[in-house]
Amino acid sequence: MRADTRKAGRTGRDTMGRTDASRVLAIGTVVVLLVYIVAVLFGDMARVDLFGAWLGIVAELAAVAVCVGAVLRTRWSQWQILLGGAAVAVYTAGDLSYLLALDGEESLAAVSLADAAYFVFYPLMLGALAMTLRKLKGVAWPVLLDSLVGALAAASLMTLILAPVLRSGAAGGTPFEVVVAVVYPLLDLLLITAVGGLLTSRGLDLGPRWPLLIAGLILFSAADVAYALGMQDYAVGSIIDVGWIVGVVGIALWIDGVARAGTASRHHDRALPALTTLMASTTAAVAVLIIGCQVPIPLLAQILAALTLLLTAAPLVFRNRMLRILATTDELTGLPNRRGLVADLPRRVGGDRVGALLFMDLDRFKDVNDALGHDVGDALLVQVSERFARQVDAGALFARLGGDEFALFLDGATREEALTAARRLEAALDQPIQVGTASLKVSVSIGIALTPDNGTDVTLLMRKADIAMFRAKSDRSGHHVYSSMDDDGGARKLRTLQELRVALAEAQFEVHYQPKVRLTDDAVSSVEALIRWNHPLLGQLPPASFLPLAEEAGLMPAISALVLEEAVAQVDRWRTEGLVISVAVNLSGSCIQEGLPRQIRLLLEERDIPPECLVLEITEDMLMRNPADAARILARLRAKGIQISIDDFGTGYSSLAYLRDLPADELKLDRSFITAMRTDRRAHGLVGSIVDLAHSLDLRVVAEGVDNEATRAELRALGCDLAQGFHFARPLPAADVAPWIRAHTPAVPEDDTLVAQRI
Ligand code: C2E
Ligand code: CA
Ligand code: CA
């Protein structure tokens, strides 16, 4: 996994330009709105003020433009913005048609063509709000019910407030007109309560400007109420218009804010306390009923209040269900969590029912979290879960177990089908994942347990899938089907550990040396020490087969001490042979301790070896994990003249800027980079840039894993200093090193001694 920092700059600038334009548009809209408000307030209230009315339309049109900008910026991809924008546009169209149809009158007949547009506004706006609900999956129902209770209570209150209009309906407009005027405030309240319901639900995001939305809707409905109460006296350009227009502009600015925030951000902290809607609704309903006992109020208001109280009980029932759902749902991804998996598995496993349980664990996810932060880690997990979900058939059980672990149960799947599924899941991560400006390449290790073959007990099956997953991880094989051989893993581990202790005591370790070749003239002035284990039964073992266990068991400092001692002794032997050469020793994180500088100083003094002859290779991710302490100790070593090399560079997440502060002399580009270079132009460019940057920081660059001539030539052209790899030499036993160098060094000094210069 690796962070690609290059692309970020460009796309960042693009959106920046657009954001500037949209900001100007939003500010412009607010300015027009203010001018309009001033015009209305200071105009002649008694007269129809057409100038003011047209200014209002301009403000609304600007709001529409803001919405269009938001839609374009999000590339038509967010329903929330599309529907909200459409709502604003439709409403503006309604106002425009109203004003055009006015033809010198103060107001239109209470119901006009414009009303059709006004009505369409509500379903669109409710739709926009409903879109935020989609993210909530299993817990959407209780939220809707909360909103419904709120709406009922609000309707009951409104019926009370609008009672005069209702009662004198016959006196004013036609009953139909009254209905139209009363329905608007009710619809407004439905919107407001929907927003209230959404705000009270956990994990929902109404965007950074949600107060604008609420304020807009409140003003909007206040205007509707005012209109309903004084329908007969309404004239265009009155103060009521301000409510509507400010409301529309508020909604537009909210939409703009949603587009600006993007989809990644979540604002848990903004949620109102749960139960707020319910409490407010109950209070309102009780109040209406009490008033109804004192003075005559419409029957409808009382019925609505009673319904509110009845329905309040329902969310409590739902709330229980929701609590259960929440307890078995992973909050981040909306998938079932471990509890959910354990609860669901028993009905799928047992008897001779066939199926496969897959455990997925992302490789090196911890590094992402450590280096890029938890927000990025979370966003990455969400995207990974979405990609996996796309590979999963409906009906299969797909869960997140926690951290970077997922599980999938495939009912009726045979071994072959399980393997196919595993390969599909792996392929789903082929393309890098974009999180913010970083492009992350992730891979996954998958363990597979089959039922009934590997057992019919849920706990047992999960354990076996887990064991298989660990096998897949340690073998780096991608996926692995459980076999009983894996199971004595624990016992085998113990045996190996025992053997490792014996190996240390009996000196079964041997150090091999791989030359680092200077690309300009093929000269060799240093070698890397690589440990081998001559196992009495298994033969020579590579470090990858035992170092992880040694690290886990705390044997690493002992092993490193051994390699250091052997390498320094070997340098001494070579020096007496006339071969002046430096040696690089790999150090794991656990070896970088306070005592290290002293230990190394004694070692070098004992044999009178100049400190420049020792290079310490530290992996990048180790430095990232403990930067401050490690850097301090390394700086001390470096001050004494010992060279520091950053190993496996490019596999971790250190930013290039961080390099500047590292006490290092050398950068070793990871093998994966060099391999990728041949097929991937971007990798090629990246290697070139890293070489240039390293040089500007006074670091020399070593390419690892160079195994063919073409790569050597390319690296040389890119200005890389040194290269190491099978193309030049495999790691050699100590005795073979001097002969190899003699055979491969172009200009051997006359007296047959090799004096290698430092680079
Ligand atoms: P590393 O430090 O990245 O060492 C380079 C590894 O790449 C060596 O594997 C080397 O044999 C291999 N290699 C070199 N050229 C090529 C090539 O052209 N193609 C391919 N495919 N591989 C190439 P090795 O010796 O198995 O070491 C593996 C890792 O074990 C090392 O990676 C290092 O991290 C660790 N290691 C080895 N010896 C020690 C040690 O004494 N102490 C510590 N702490 N770690 C060690
Ligand atoms: Ca190394
Ligand atoms: Ca390396």
C-alpha cells in the first residue's frame, strides 16, 4: 500500500478554482437578498411594490444559479443536491409565473398556476431529505416514525393556530382556497419535523450549513402561516414575500454547503440529543389537549394531538428494535458486526448444510491508520466494504468483524465456489482507492473454512477461518482454505521457537552478503548482510520464515547483535585481505534502543573499524511507527559517523517532506517499485522524481531487486546511484564475496588490492 501524493496537487487545484467561483456566486446571492430586504423594508408598504418583487425574483434566480453550480460541482452524482436544487428551481419558476401573470393586480386569485409549482416543491424537498436517510440503512424506520410523530404534533398545533382561517373559510376565499392556504403551512411543518427527526438521529449528516436549512424552512413556513391568516389582504411585494424568498435562498445556500463538504465528512457531534423530537411532540400534543379542555378548538386539532400521543408509543417499540439493530450493526459501514454474524450464522450452519465462511483481513491496514490518521482509515474501510459488497450476492451474510476484518458466509458454496468468490474479492481491490487526495493500494488476505467438511459448529468454524486467514497472510498467498495441517500451527510455532533458541545458542545462523553495485562504473564498495538459518533438519531457511516469529518472541535484539558482530568481524577479515568495503546490517524496530550506540561503538573499537564502514538499514515503516525516539537514537549514531539507510522506501506512508528531517545517508527504493517500473509509466516517473528529490536532500539512492539489464540501464539513466539484485549477484556466502568482487570490478588496482571508495 502506498500513498500517491503526486496526483493530489492537480485535482486539488481544479476544485479550488471551481470552489472560488461558487463562493463568489453564493456571496453575490446573499448581497442581492440583502438589497431586496432593504428595498422591501424601506419601500412603501401600502403600495404594491413591483420593483421590490422583481428584486426578490433576482435573488431567487441567483439561488437557482447557486444550486446549478452545486449540481455541476458534484457532477450530478448526489441525489440530495439534485432534488434540493430542483425544489429551489421549481419554486422560483412558480414565483416567476405568479409575477408575470399579475398584470397590474395586487395579487392573483388565491389559487393560480403558480400553486402547481409550489406544490411540487414539497415532494422534491422531502425527497432531498430522504436521500440522507439512505445512508442509514437498517435504522431508517424509527427516524421516519419520529418525524411522523413530530409532523402530527405540528399539524395539531397548526390546526389550532389556523382555526380562525378554517372557521371563517366561507367568509374569505372558496373552501378550496382555504385548503390550499392551510395545506402549505402543514407541508412546511412536515419538512421541518423531517429535518428535526434527521438531526436527532445519530450518524446522519445534513452538511455543514444545516442551520441555514432549518432557519430557511422556519421562515418559509412562517410566511405561509402569515399568508393563510391574512389571505385577503395579501399583496405582492409585502413583507410576507421576504419570508419565502429568504427561505428559498437559505435552502440554496445549504445545498451549496452540502456540495462543498463532499461525501466523506460526517458530523456526529451536531446531532441533537435523541428523543428531542418525541419530547417536543408529546409536550405540544398535551398542550393542545389541555387548551381544548378550556376553550373550544377544532376537533381536528384534538384528533391530531391524540394521534400524536398514540404514535409516540410506536417509536418506543421501534426504538427497542433499533437498539437491537444498532447492537448488531457496524456503525461505520452499516454491515452486521461480529455479534450480528454470530447471531445469524447458526441458522445457516448445521446438519449437512453446505457453505463456506470467508474471513478477510486487509494487509498492513494499521500502517494507513498510523500514517494517515483514523479518518482516512475509516473512509478507506467504508470504500473497501462497498467494493466487497458489490461482489457479494444478495442473501449472503456479509459482516464487518471490527478493525480491518470482514467476514462472508456463502450458503451452499462448495470449495471451488468459495475459491472463486475469494478471487473476486481480491480482484475488487486491484484498483487503488481514492481517499481525499491520497490514492491507496490495498490488498486482502482471505481465510476459508468449509462446512460441513471443517465442522458444523459456528465457533469452531470461525476459529478455522481465522487460522486459514493467518496462513494466507503469513504465506502472502492472498487466500487459503483451512486444512487440518494448519491447526497444529500453535504447536508448530512453539517447536520453531524452541529451535530458534537452540539455533542462537549453537550458532546455526550464517550471514550472506549481497553486493551493492555503483551504476556509473559497476564498482562495489559495500555489501548488505542477510541472515540465513542452517536448520539441522530443514536445511537453509530464508529470513522471512523465521524472523517474524523471532520478532514476536523478543529474540530480535539477540539475533541483530549476532549479525552485527559477525558482519563487523567479516569487514575486519576483508580489510586484512586488502578489501576495503562497508557492510550494511538490517535492524528491526525493536533493536533501536538507547544502548545501541554504545554497543556499536564498542564493537567497532574492538576491531578498530572506522564507523563509515557500517551502514544500518532501518525500514521506513519502523521509522514511522516511532519517529521521535528512533530519529534521536539514529541521529546519535550518525553523529559518530555510522551511516543510516532507509530500507524498503515507498512501501510505507512517510511523506517525502518527512525525509528532510530524517538522519539518513541513503534511501533504498523498495523492490516493488523497481518491478513496477518496467510496466508502469507512473512508477517510472515516480522513481525519477524520488531520485531527484533524494539527491537534493543529499541522500544517495539504492535500487533493490534489480534482476535484469533493462532495469539496470533505466535506473542508470534516471541517475540512481547504486543497485542491488539478482542481475548482479545473489546474496553470497562470505567466502565468495572477495572473489566475486575481483571478477566483477572493472579496474583492479595494480597491486591487486581493492580499495573501494565511498560514494
Ligand atoms: P531486505 O532488507 O529488503 O533484503 C533484500 C532481500 O531481497 C533479500 O532477501 C534478498 O535476497 C532479496 N533480493 C535481492 N535481490 C533480489 C532480486 O533481484 N529479486 C528478488 N526477488 N529478491 C532479491 P532475504 O535475504 O530473504 O531477506 C529478506 C528480508 O529479511 C530482508 O529484506 C530484511 O528485511 C530481512 N533480514 C534479512 N537479514 C536480516 C537481519 O540480519 N536482521 C534483520 N533485522 N532483518 C533481516
Ligand atoms: Ca535491507
Ligand atoms: Ca529492502
